[in-house]
Amino acid sequence: MLSDYAPIAALLILSVVMSFVILFMSRLFGPFRPTRRKVAPYESGMEPYGPAIRRIPVKFYRVAVLFILFDIEVVFFLPWAAIFRDLGLYGLATMGVFFFVLLVGFAYEWKVGGLEWE
């Protein structure tokens, strides 16, 4: 049974070894001339000021995660719709529960203001 996973293990080992070989070869043969200006921190062409660790609003991240979450959940409707007649009442009830959970999550995000853009 464990021998069934041998090709996956071989591919994983080969990819890790190849990535290290490529990194080593690029460091060995590639140009590497660090100067003070090249290794300095860079931020939009301006000298950085203030601490590097700042509080960043997570509004954009939150909206992106919500989009991905609801988008992936909606994708589950397509396979269900393709075999809807074969599933019968059980399939309808199961998708009803799934849709209800999706709707509750959407209503919660709407209520707490997660979908508002300021």
C-alpha cells in the first residue's frame, strides 16, 4: 500500500533537489555585486521613514477573503445542479441546508459591516 505513494514521494524529492540545484547554480554563475544602495530598504523610490512594523488596516484582506469564500461556496451549486434529478429529495434537503448556512454567513457579514467600503 505504501508503494502506491512512491511516485509522489519521488516527484517531491526531485522537485526539492532541483529547486536547491537551481538556487545554487544561479548564485554560482549569476552576477552578485551588492552595494550599499542595492541592499538598502526600498519603498516606492523613497527613503523609508518610521518603524517597519505598522498597523495596517485589514479591510482589503477581509473583503478578498470573503469574496473567495463565497465564490468557492457558490461553485458547489454547479455539480449539484448537474445531477439534481438523480439526488431526489435528499439532495434537495442537503443543498437547502448548505444554502441556509451560506445565507446565514452572508447575513452576518452584512450586519457587522464586512461588505461596506469606506
